[in-house]
Amino acid sequence: MNELLLYFFQGAIILSLLFGMYWIWLRKDTHFRLRRLYLIITILSVGCLPFVSADMFPAFQSVSTLEPLSVLSVQMDILSLQTDMSAPPANSWSWKEYLTLLLGLGFMGMLIRLAVISSQLIRIFRTVNFVSYQGHILGYSSDIKVPFSLFRYILLPQSQEGPEPDPTILTHEAAHVRYLHTLDILLAELFLLLFWFHPFCWLLKRSILEVHEYQVDNQVLKAGFDRKKYQRLLLQYSTGGAQQLALTNSFNQLITKKRITMMNKQRSSKATLLKYAVIIPALFLSMSLISYSSPISPGLSDVSPESILSEVPVPAADGFLIKGKVLKLSDKSPIIGATILIKDTKIGSLTDQEGHFLIKIPSNKATLRFAFVNMEGFSVDVSESGELTVFLDENVKKSRHVFKPQPVELPPATAEREKSEFEKGLQLGIMQGNGKQPLFVIDGVEQEREKGIVDLEPKNIKSIKVIKGDEAIQKYGLKGINGVIEVTSKKKD
């Protein structure tokens, strides 16, 4: 779900950027082929976003360590974020689920619209009498009010059936067929299925239709037809409630003052072609920015209590230490609050404010599972002490790690205490890289590390609140100097 919403968010940004440039700089010139190409590239750029990764743009990797969308990227900090992790009722929905439902309903509505349009065209085609004329496939029907083309077919009103069709109309529709304009329209309609909510998507489709008509009008005039007679013919079909069908190139489509003006407009100079040089850098820049952006963090409420609070017996005889850090693959920034769990156990750790972690492995080898909100779990096998750097990505196939074997010792301030607990066969699930432990309070009762927490089932946790600093010290004295995690269980109710 998060990946889907992220795609729509990123796609909306790319669409706004690229179509905005078209609207400001390109929509008034007469380079119709380039304008058409630009609009198609805009659609394909948004459509290809799921297949774009930061690795495709190495030139931008060292530009900045800041996230372009940092305002919307909420970093998880266990000892600085004060939030209520109350579990919602079983029958409640989150805003993401409501938004996903809305997008789904819109998609279904647009799909129904497309089905209705298709059924109308099928009904018309069933009444058409097809003939071949000078290499063209012409179809006549009494249900057709205005000439139009669809793929390689040119459909004409029954009243025009005769030895020869109107040459102006034939030239116009034949140009639509030759330029494969129907494919553009289908692509725009498919794009509308996904981005129906974006006003620029509708404007983009209309702009494609406009460019089609400009391009065809230009060809008609180049063929030697009289400009004024051609314009009068267009205006003739534009009156009287003329028929227009989606997915087709109608002869009277988009009859506006702007279209007539474009026919009389002086051709744009070759110097204006330089404007189209913005296409490549705009694409690269927008794609690179999106590749390095972070999704909106849903907050601590999406973190499973099992990955935060757990305490289990471990063998005291052997084991080794792994220290390291967890970074984002996209910009190498530290990930705060990433969970590290030993596979098939509940032993784990969390990264601190600099992305560092420290974890004890209770056996000769183990598999470490790294996870963070909106990022798929990534596993690393370890069999000796050392320093491990993990680069997480939303796509687990792109995540990677670097391991450097070396001796690892506990921080001096906590070595003696941790050694004692390790010998007792206990290891706490929360351990920051600096070795400092928060105070745990369950239902208002302060807990010793080897009591209380291990007996609390995650399913019995109602809410978790994290406090720190002056507030923690004010409430709990010096015991709260490293922060306090207040747990409210369902038993209290």
C-alpha cells in the first residue's frame, strides 16, 4: 500500500513539473511534432517511475546529502519523538487505506467510462459498410454524424457515400491515420485511469488532441487546400450539437478560436527549437529527485511491539558482538529506529540517532534481519565479530551490505553491566549504539530489566509512549536521564 501511494505522489510531482514546462514554454509554438513527442515522453516518464532507481543516476549521488522532500520525510527517533502508539480498533481504517480506496474507486469509475466508450464504438462499427478507396479503408454509416478516424479506419456519414469522398475531409482523416494518432489517444486514456485525480492529466490529454489537430491542419494546408474554405468546413461541422467520440480523431474536434489562430500563425523560427533542450535535463533532474526522495513515514504506530520489546534467554557460553550502522542506499543518510533482529529469535537492537547499532550474537553464527518503515526486510549472515554497514532500499533486491571482520568490545561505561547480564543469559531487545538504556514503565510501575518486560505479551500492549529530556527527569528523576518508555497494557482496562 505504501509503495502504491508513494508512486502516485511521485508521479503527480513529475507530471506537474513536465507538463508545467510545456504549458509555460512550448504550447504556443508551431513545432507540432516535437510538442507531440514531449507530451508522450511526459506520460511515459510517469509510467516508468516504478522501474526507476537512484542507481540509474550516479551523477547525482554526490550532489547533496539532503533529501529533496525532507519536509515530508519523517525520521523515526526513539528517544526524541513523543507519540502515542495506541493500536487502532480492529474495525478502524487508516488515512492510507481510505486514500487507497478513493484511488481504487476512481480507477473503477474511469474503467467503466472506457468500457462505455468502447461499447459505443463497437455498436457504430456493426452498422458500418466498409469500402476500399485509394489505399484507405472507408466506412459509411447513418449513425455517424461527423467524420472521424480510428486506427486505419476512416468513418464517414452515410450522406457522403458516393463515388468519391470529400477530398478535404479525406486528406484530414488520412493524416490522422498516417501519424498513428489513435495510439496517442489510447495512451492518454490509460494514463487517465491512474491519474484521474490530477487536473494536469486531463489538460495533457486535451493538449495531445490539440497538437493532433494542429499537425493535421498543417498537412491539409500544405496539400494546397484553400485556408478559408477549410476553416469554413470545420466551422460547419462544429455547429448543431456535433458528435464527438472519445478514442477517435473527429473532424470537428476542438474547434476553437485558438485552432483557427494557429493556422494563420507565422511558423516558429528554428531558434525556438532550443526550448526543447529542456527535455533531457528536466527528465534527469526530476527522476533523480524522485529517486532520492523518502516516503512519508507513517510514524511509530506502524512499528511492531515485538520488534521493540522482547527479552529471551540465550546461551552464556559463547557468542560475539556485531556493531555497525544502517544507512539509506539512496543518499547514504543514517536511518534512525531501524530494527535489527536475530532470525528465529526475539533478540534484537535498534539504531540510534546516527544510525549506529550494537547487538550480541548468542551463537557461532546467525542471520540478522534489518527492517524499517516502508523498506522490505534485508538479511545478512554473520559468523564472526566485526563492523557491519547496511544500505537499505525500498526494493530489497537493491539493498546491500559491507562487513569488516574485527574485534568488537562493549562501550567501557556499560561493559561490566552488559557482561553480567550476558552471563545470566539475558539480552534486552532495545539497545542503542551508545549502550544507554531507557527506563521502562509498565502500567505506571517502573521495571527492572530482567523482570516485567519478558512477561508482557506483545498482543497485550495497548500503547507505548516515549518521553525524554527534562520531561522524563522531572517525572522520574535521574532514572529518566536516558529517556522513558511508558507502556500501557490491555490488562489495565
